[in-house]
Amino acid sequence: MSENEKTYEEISFEEIRDEIITLIGAKNYIHARDLLLSLNEADIADVIAEAEDELGIEIAVILIRMLPKDDAAEAFSRLSVDDQTGIIERITDKELKSILDEMSFDDMIDVLEELPANIVDRILEKTTKEERKLINTFLNYPEDSAGSLMTPDYITLRQEWTVGEALAHIKKVGMDSETVYTCYVKDRGRRLLGLVSLRSLVTTDEDVPISELMVDDIVFVNVFDDQEEVSEDFTKYGFLAIPVVDNEKRLVGIITVDDILQTIQDETTEDIERMGGVLDSSDKEYFDAGIFHQVRSRLPWLLILMVSAMLTGLVIAHFELLLADMVILTSYLPLLMGTGGNSGSQASTLVIRGLALGEVELRDAARVLWRELRIGFICALCLSAINMCKILFLDRQTISVAITICCAQLIVIVLAKCLGGMLPLFAKKIGIDPALMAAPFISSLTDTFACFVYFTLASIILGL
């Protein structure tokens, strides 16, 4: 092999992707297919999405048609809703059914939940009566519930079976199951009795009954439990799968770790966006989301923050005469407002994180307040001492001006820390997302308090 030649293993994914798109543009489909099949399904989906962006949806359809049925189904399930819709609108009913037949049930449900109603109707027409009934059952669960995440493709055993019978059953149905590492034991009424790990089965004599091997102290979730609570269970226990039961404790499905990872990402994204003042954001990528949708998600919070800034302006206007008599006070106002806002944002960020991870509960409100009060006081003393030296020795202001500014700074920092710690807890108490009480809101609120405290102290200490 010459120095300029490379094997597929030596070429980066980005180089392969760009070469595939170039080959497709040149209508060299055979070579493009060979390169495409050298990738895994996740990378294939990325290539299809990139090709659609550069060359149009028709190219995405061509790429899907190039793939074997199982690869096409896996890649299709990973595409965006817009790409999925565009492909479905352009392929034949036979091709659509071929893709659906190869998709796992939970992937199919995820796709159906996002697609437009007319596309969903077309897909349901291609399923059997039994499949349609099962799909409609899953689609009727609340969007953020455990039921909407689960899959019915799991392995169940009977407690009266032996290990040998159980292993024979796993060999028979394992390829159609979401996971074989954990098997679930239920009675004839479908009530969940326990679970057995594959490790236990393969290391135990074949004549041992399942009833002696199964673990009956199990963690499970209800179909109506919130997805965020389910993700906390996965994080806490480190499970690969969690059984889902109905109100009668009948086993109706399982949730696997790969499904919950997407939920964790979605929940984290939502919290980050709300902490940045973005409401009702789209699940689309940054460049794919429409301009007006982005405006609708950002404008309300900007309006609220603008009203808050107006209150700060009213406070400043109220002390207009004081500022006219002591203009030097104005130059220190940004310092107080900025320090207060940053202090409050630090506290709120940590408390919001603690609430999300279950480290902080509503009952901890008094502990949070006492903790932030002490942290705020120590931070305020350190910053005020440094500021005092600057005002006296660098700015050469009077001792009364220095005391006014530093006392105001101390009070503002302590107050901001306490507000930053308590507002997320208050938000959770009244049933709104604590992430809303983050940097933008805290900063605007502390600006108003900073101005009021600063000018009130100036009036008292300086006698203005």
C-alpha cells in the first residue's frame, strides 16, 4: 500500500462522510454504498442527515434504499422528525413496511410520538390488528411518563420452571427481546414476582427451580411515573433495565438504559435552556429550529426581565437628588449590581443542581438558608475588605464613602446568596421548574435590591 493510500480504519469519520456525499453527488452509488456500510448505524444516520442538508431529501431517500433492511431501520430511527417525515412521504408502502418490520417496538413508538398525525395513520395502516392495538395503548400514555418509554420486548419466565427450561426459552425468544441480561418472573395473572439475571442462570445447575434463584426484592416503576423519576432510579441503582408495572402490579414492559439516556439528555437540555431564560424550546438542533419559534421561546422571559429592569430604574429615579449631590456614588453602582447578581447566580445554580440530583429536598430549606447565609457573609467580608482598600488608597475617597459602599456590598451579597438559595426551593414548592430561578431572574432581582440598599445606606451614612 502506498503512502497516500489509507484503509477505512485509518480514515476519520468526517473524511468518510464527506467522501460519501461527494460520491452521491457524482452518482457513484456503488462505491458510496460500500463506504456507508463500513460505518455503524449511528454514523450512517449522521451521514444521511448531512447529505440531506447538502443535497436534499431525495438523496436521503436514496441512501436509505441502499442499505440492508436492518441497517435502514436502525438509521431511520435515529434521524430527525423532519427527515423521517420527508423519507416516509417519498418511499413506497412496501418500503415503509419493510423498515417498520425491522424496527424495535420502543423505537417505533418513539418515531410515532413525534411524527404528524397523517403520517402516523399511514404507518398504522401497515400494521396488523394486534400490533395496532398495542401501539395505540403505548401512544395513549402521557408523554413524559414511564409508559411512553417502555418496550414490551422482554423475556419472562415462570417460577416453576427449571434453569434448563429457562435457558431453552431464552434461546428461543432472545433475539426478539430488548435485553437478555435480566429476565422477569411473573405468575399466570402477569403479576411481577421477581427477576433472574442471565449470570445466575448460566452459573447454576440446570435442575434448580427458578423460584429458588429469583430475586423478589426488586425495584420497579409505575407506567404513570414521571420519566425524570425513572432516570433517577437508573442513576441510583445502576440498572441496565427497570420493569414497568400497572396499578395492579402487572408487568407491562421494561425500560432499558439506552432509552433513558435520551430522556436524561432531554431533561438536562430543558434545564439548561430554562436557566438561560429560554421557554418551551424545540427539540430540534439550533439551525433547524425556525426563527419565529426561537423568538417565541425567548421573548417572554426577556419581557419579564425588562420589567424587572424597569423596577431598578424606578429605584434609581427615586434617589435622583442623592445622585446629583454625590455623583461619585454612580460609578460604584455597576460593581454592586454585578457582584450581587453573580453571588445570587452561584447559589441558585448549586441549589438547582442539588434539586435535580436529589441532593436537596424541600425539607432542607432551613439548612440551605443557614448555609448560604454563612457562605454569603464570609464572601462578603472578603470582597468588602478588598474593595475598602481600593476605595481608600487607589480611588482616594473619604472613609464615609468607603463605609457606605462596602456596607452596601456586604448586605447585597448576603441577601443575594440567600435569595439564590431559597427561590429555587420556593419554585419547586409552588409547582414550577426550579431552573427558572437561575442567572437571568436572580441577577435582575438582585439589581433592584442592590440599588435600594445602596442608596438607602448612602442617605443614612452620608446624610444626603
